[in-house]
Amino acid sequence: MKIVQKALAFVGLLSLSALFIYALQDAPTDENFETKLINDYNVYALQVPNDLNFAEEPVPLKNPDILERMDRELLVNTYWQSNGLLMFKRAKKYFPIIEPILEEYGIPDDFKYLAVIESGLTNAVSPAGARGVWQIMKTTGKENGLEINTNVDERYNLEKATKVACEYLLKSKEKLGSWTLAAAAYNGGTAGMSRRLKAQNVSSYYDLLLGEETGRYLFRIVALKEILNHPGKYGFNFREKDLYTNIPTYQVKVDTAVADFSKFAQGFGINYKILKLHNPWLREPHLNNKSRKEYTIDIPEEGYYSVGQ
């Protein structure tokens, strides 16, 4: 205990990850502690690759401003280790759902990394009210055919939300002329990006003076793309079995009201919590469905959950 207390006092503001490294090794003594600290914990400057691109559109890294901004995002995301590992884990689970939809719409595969920076591949809720993995606003969702009310919110349906994102990106690409600008427009708005390009008399995202969030947006996407494609290069170590996987499901069609989803779930050998995990778009414990609309509910295949044990 005394050794740990001295370690904490000496390390001060060093990250807990450094202390965890020591916990896995032989406990340091007073005599060798400083030497071990210097030798065992290192933070390295990163070499920014000179061939980075988004959707095959090059990042102009010969521009010193662009190089510095790219370097920043690579550093931030490399040394935010816990978040990085979670991105690897969730990507294995959700990319197989997103990728074929992007391909179906003719959207470059790189846009899956846009979803990563939007939500961390979670059903996040922004202060502005955007929701789901693709962070879709209520108005945008409704304009693109999603049902959004207190009972059902299809922004939480990953397949449907991905299709809405694709529709938006295609329109932005047609309006703005490049995939890079289309991606930026997902954050700054298509009309907003168009106004800024005209006002500043430029044609490239990388030549625009933008606010903090939209100004970092593309660099964050490219940084996550680079890191997720080269884990070892950036110090991320894991096994295939450490990653999350999708639980196989089968679909059940429902075209009536459902009075109690807890009882509904029990009929399929699961509980309400598990039903919600696979159908987060169901926002209440019942389904009104006065219009007799047909809904598709995902039910996990048997044997993946231990219910009631």
C-alpha cells in the first residue's frame, strides 16, 4: 500500500493507464521507480501519412495548416485509448450492417467513419435533439419518411436511418460537387456550406474558414479511418474475440396494436430489455398502431441470452 501511495504522489497528473501498466509488471521499489517511469511510459509524436484521403479525394497535407489539423486529430484519437478500443469493438458489430447499405446507394465506404464520429456507434442524443447512430434531426427524419413520435422513433432503426443518411449525402454531393463537402454538410448543413463557399469565394472544404466543430469534422473522420484500418501502427492491441458481434435475429411482422411488450417478449423466450436492445426504435412498452401499419420486429435467435437466470 505504501508503494502505491508513493506512486500516486509521484505520478500526479499522469494518466491511470500508465499506472495500470505498472500493475501488470513487477512492483517498483523506491530506488528504481523513477527509472521505470522514464523507461516504461512513453508518448510519441506521430508521423502523419502523406497519402491520406476521404472517399478517394486527397487531403492536401502539403498545406501546413492542413497538416497541423490532421496531426491534432490523429494524436487526440490515438491517445484516447479507451474510446479507441470501443470504436474497434463496435465497428465489428455495426459496420456489417452499414456497409452494404452504403454500397446499395453508391455512397463511398468511407462514410461509415462519419457515423463513428457522429455517435461513437451508439444511439446517442445530442443537445440539439439529433438521435441515433447517424444523429438525424426530427425534421430531417420525417422529411425522409421516418416515423417519429412518442411511440415509435425510426431514427433508432439502424438500417432505416442509414438509408436516410445516404439520401441526404447524395443530395449534398449533387449540390456541392464533392464527397468531402457532402460529408462536411452532414455537420454544417448543405445550404450552410454552400453559403460559406460563396461568401469566401473558394470551392474546397480545406480552403474554408469554419467554426470549431465543422472545421474539425473531416479531419476527425479521416483520423478514425486511418486508426481503425491500422490498429497496430497506433498501438491498439486486441484479439478477434475481444470485439463485439451482432446477435443473429429473425423477423416477426406485426400489423396490430401491442398492449404489453413485456408479455410479447416472453412469448419468444426473451424479456423486455432484450427486445428493446434489438429494437431501440420502439420507444414505449406498447404499440398503438391505430393505422394497422406493418412493423418488423427483430427477435434474437435462441441460445444467445440466458433469461431469468
